[in-house]
Amino acid sequence: MIAQAPQYRDRYLNDPIVANDPATRIALDAQDHRGRCHRLLDTLFQARLRSAQREIARHEDAIALWRRRLAQRGAHLRTVTAGNAAATDAAASPATVQALEKFGRRIGAAFANMPAIVARCRRRIRLRGELLALTDNELRDIRWTRAEAEAQARKPFWRD
């Protein structure tokens, strides 16, 4: 009697697979390895998911505490009506309003000048690197000493 080779089913096509064929054995090993990798990745994903859920739960506690404190102060219950709005406007003095407007203009100007500020800082970094790369003879030509060049290079990029 001839021994029949063990048969397995392809997990995707459900076709019988003969295990005695060397190429089939390699394919089965690869499928088993791929299955182990997928199981490992699934396990890692599940662990990361549980970790993320714990983080969310921790933040939910903080949010609940914050909401409770707001409720204790009654901050969430205040509504703005015409009378409240007038009282709020009257409470803000003209000097305070002017100071806030001035502060807002300064912040706006700082953001408007940001590309120029970044370009200046990058230029300083590049120039200080080039200064360090100069030889002693080249430094002598521009009437600098090595110590002066190193002191200049040690400066932070935001300083002139």
C-alpha cells in the first residue's frame, strides 16, 4: 500500500495541498511564518490599543475633574444677556482696552516679521560656521584672532 501524503487546505483557496512537495513545504512554512507575524502584529496592536484606551480614560478623569470645578464655580451657568454684556463692557476700562489692542498689534507684527527673523538667525548660524572654518591666515587677513572667532561662534543664534 502506498502511504498517502498528508493533505492540507490552502487557507485562501481551500484547495488541497500535498505536503510532500518541497516547494509546497516552503510555501506552507512561509504561510505559517506569515501567520505568526500577523498574530504577533495583532497582539502588539491589541496591546497598543489597550494602552491608548488607558490614556484616554486617564484624560477623561482630568476632563471630568475640570468640568466638576467649573460646575462648582458656576462658570458654565453664566449666560450673556444685554445687561451682562453692558456690565462687562463697563468693567473694562479704556486703558485696559488700549493696552490689549497694543499688545495685539505687537503680536501681529511679530508674526508678520517671522520669516525675516528666521532668515536672520539662519544667516548668523551659517556665517559663524564659516568663520570657524577659516584658517589662521584667513582670519589674520580680516584682522581677527582665533579666540575672537571662537567667541563669536559660541554666541547663540538669536544674538548679534
